[in-house]
Amino acid sequence: MQLRAAREASGKTQAQVAKLAKISESQYQNIEYDKSEPGVRTAIRIARVLNSTVENLFGAATPDKPDGNPAK
């Protein structure tokens, strides 16, 4: 599941997720728009706010795709 889709499914705004994850709204937007990647702790906090997992929101690293994007 993508980050934006999970946020929209939760009914939360970007500002709400950012506040609950204890990051700035602009930092959250950069993560959602793929302009930056969250650190481990930030990714975990966002996943908890959205009642999801880091793997579902950001993809799991695989031997074929170490960047975290699923292999095609």
C-alpha cells in the first residue's frame, strides 16, 4: 500500500499525520511526494499513526531491490 492511499483511507490529513508522527507537515509532504525518505524511527511512527506497517507503506527491501521497491 502506498503512503498517500493509506493516509486517505485513514481519513487523516497530511497535517494530522505529521502532528501525530511528531514531524513537520513539510517533512511529511516530502516523504509522501517521494522527495525524501524517512528515517527508521520516523517511518515507524508514520506506520503506527496510519495503523499499518513500514513494509506496506514504504516497501520491503529484497535481495533483488535493495532500495526497498518490490522486484518486478
